Amino acid sequence: MAASSLINVCRFNPTAGGTTDWTYSSAVTGYQSPSAAGAVNGAQYSYRAESADLSQWEIGTGTYSSGTGVLTRTTVLFNSSGTTAKINFSAAPQVAIVALAEDMFPPARRTLPTTQVFTSGSGTYTTPANCLWIEIELVGGGGGGAGSGTTPGNGGNGGATTWGTGPLLSSGTASGATGAAGGAGGTPSGGFVNKAGASGGNGSGLNATAGGFGANSPYGGAGAGGAAGAGAGVAAAANTGSGGGGGGVNTTVNGGGGGGAGGFVRAIINSPAATYSYAVGAGGTAGTAGTSGAAGGAGGSGFIQVTEHYGT
């Protein structure tokens, strides 16, 4: 049974008894009429009707009409006869708008939220049937870490993760490291949370030092800088959007900078469309090793999570 609407301190005398619907006549002393209590036209209310000596009573639900003052006796739940039929009241009873257990504690959610996760590539998302709203989290691909040594390769940019036409949501593009300079994070847009990606750490100009660290996204998993002595930069974990680490320094500076992190977006779309296009940003490529140096680490790929809500 659907939960009824609630109003306060409403009790009235109807025009007649019998088995007809309740037509408002007057408020019982000390109580409000339906209109004074704020009853809404077309809303469902729970009621208790009872005779003066309580020998006849009926509990049910009905719909209120503000134009006619009628509360229908749509569904009888309990009565003094032990049935679910309308009581044939011998005289006009008093009718009170009441709150039943079902009104205070409506049935539990029948359809639990569902989730879809996209970890690579692009395609078309289809909104499930009866879905009322969707909640989206996404992060862009992280930038790659640069190599170290003489004339090393730069880290590649991370790919942008996008949702919808326009796009509706975007992580922005995280930059790969350029030489010793750490890459900038992505600049996101479209959500109610738009968290810019952090920048990667810079490589060192000193001998025997570690490479620059990759920047962490909200999902963590950034790549560490390569160890001193020309250790290779560490790749960021997949589907984190974090940056890769830069190559470490041996005797030939500079160390490689770390890649920037992908931007993070959280959004809610009410009354979603039937379909949306999407793309998951790839992680930026690792910079190659320069002479007497080491390679950087690749950035982490992006990620989209869609939680689908169906109401109660």
C-alpha cells in the first residue's frame, strides 16, 4: 500500500453515514477541517470513522477533493465487522485523518541501486528502464613521467575522460612531464564537484637522486619517482588517473618530472536521457630514457562509475 499524506489535528463530521463517501459538513470541536489543516487536492489520506458509541468503526484510505470536500472511501483496511467492506453507518460518524504504520514507515526500497563501471575505450551508455536519476564519478587519464639523463623523452599527456555530448562532463587533460618539470593536472568541468588534478613533482638537478613523483588523483595509486642511480620511474596504477613517476638520476642530470593527475568529476543527472556517449581517458605514455638515464613511468588510465537510482 502506498503511504498516505499527513496533516495535523483534523477531525470532522460528514453529511451522512451509510456507505457513501465522506462529504465534509463541519469540524469537530477542538479539531481542524481538512482545508484548514492543509489537505491537498487529489492526495491520499488515511482515515478512521467511528460512531459515538464506538460500536461501528472503519479504517481506510481515500482521496480528498478540495472542490467538493469529499474524502473517498477507496480502500477499507479494517472495520468493526472484521472485514474490509464499507460499514453501513446507522448515523453520520466522526471522521479523523490519521497516520497508520504504513504512512510513518513506508515499504523498503524495492529496487536497489545498480552500478556500471567503464575502465577503457569509448561507447554508448544506455540508461536502464525505470531509472530516475544517475550519479556519475569520473577521472581522466594521468600524465606520464619523463625520462632522465641527456635528451630524455617527455611523458605523454593523459587522455580526457568525457560523458555526454559537448561534452556534458569532462576531466580535462593531464599533462605529461616535460624534462625535469612535473606535468600539470587536468581541469575538470560539468559536475557539482570538479576537482582539478594535482601537478607532478619536479625532477632533481642533483646527481644520484630520485625522479619526480607522479601526482595522486582522489583514487591514489600514483607512480613513484625512479630510484637514485638511474632507476626507472614507476607506472601509476590502472584506472586511478594518477601520474607516472619520473626517471631517477645517476650521474647525468636532470631527473625526470612526474606526470600530472587527471581531473575528477562527480555529478548527478536527474531524469536522465535514454543514452549518453562516453570515453575513458588513456594514461599518458612513459618518457624514454636519455643517455645515462632511465625511463619514466606511464600514467594511470581513467575511470567512470555510474550509479543508477530507481526511487522507492
